[in-house]
Amino acid sequence: MQAKKSLIIFFSLLCATVFSQVKDTLLLKEVLKQLKLTEKNINLEIASDRPLPYLAGKTALVIPKYKVNEEDQYGNFYFEIEPYIIIADQKTGKVLNQYRIPEEWVSDAVKLSSITIDTGLYHLNANTRAFGVRVDYSGSSNPNPYGRSDLSLFIIQNNSIKRVLKDYTISDYHGEWDTRCTGEFEEMSAVINIDKIQSKGYNNLILKITDQMTKSTRTSDDCVEKKKTTKRMKILKFNGTEYQ
């Protein structure tokens, strides 16, 4: 039963972020007015906002504007969004900076389940701190579970928002099992540390990555689980445009 328990825990953690909706609805309404959008134009369930602790009086928002939003004959939803990254004044709602992500984010068989703003200590140099936007995806197949989190990092530079890390996968989980015991699962998770060494004026990003492979088999009276864990490190360097 351990494999099933691990699976349930993983998806409980994944789903815990699904309801991280916009908390300041008045701020959202004011921002939408300036973008000439209405609540019907966006996916309210995954819209997100969070005050930036290092910029007094400013809040970051992710506005997931629909490009496509449809339902098939089987009740399955498909949507494409054109995300806006916004910095707004907390009191007035005035849009101070905005960035429109050029590529669409798609929710299909693999569902885009949540968007979370990450205000971690991403100090890229003495004068620059980034904030993150994490996008979580989940699969709907019980025999073939799937989950993934992608992280993008943004900075404010010359009164505009710039993306310096694009959709980097920081966690991934997938596997195949018989829904009772027997199966194989692979999980990857990464923690980002800031290096003292710089490339093109920005600190390198050190990724400490944990890979875990789990195999569970049925015996006569139990479900036996075997795990193999390996650790590795990867360094991302700024090339003048983005981290790679």
C-alpha cells in the first residue's frame, strides 16, 4: 500500500495549490479595467496575486487571459491562455509594469491546475531580486499519474518586466501502475540556491536535484516498495538574455 499512499500524498500536495486564487478582488477589478478585460475574459480559478515584500506597496498579479476556452462532447475542458504578468500599486490598483508572455499556456489532457507567485530570495545581484511564477500541471489518468511544476523568474528593469528564466521544470512525477500495487514511478524535485559566482552580471543558479525511482510489487500478503534515490547538481548561467 506504500506506493498508493505516496501517490495520494503527492497529489494532495499538488492540489493544495489549486485554490490559490486572487485574494484582492478590488485590485483585480481595477487591473482588468486598465487592461480592457472583464472577468469573463480570464480564468479566475488560476489567476493569482501576491504582495512583493521587497517592493513596498506593490503587488504582482498573473492574469490568465483566455485565447481558447471550450468543452468537448464528453465534458472535457480545453483552454489556452495568454498570461499577463502585472505589477500594480496596492492602494490605487494602477498598473505600474506589465509583461505579456508571448507563448500560450495550454490545458488539455494534462490540466493546468494552478498558478502561484513565488517571492523567494532570488537575489540575482546586489541590486536585483527576482520573483517567480510557478505553473502546476496534473494528469487525470489514475493508472498513469502525472504532475509537473514549471518555474519562470521575472525582474523589473528600466520600468519594465523582463523574464530571465523560462518555464524551467522544478518538479516532475510520472508513473504507471495497476491501481492496486504493482507499478513503477519516477519523481524529480529541484531546489534553487543562489551562487556567488556571476555570469554576465547575474549570480549563477545552483539547482540541487533529487531523483527518485520507486518500484512496487505484490507479494503473497503485502505490497513491497523499493526506492532508489540519487542526487545531482546543475548550474544555470545568465547569457545576457536569460538563464540556461
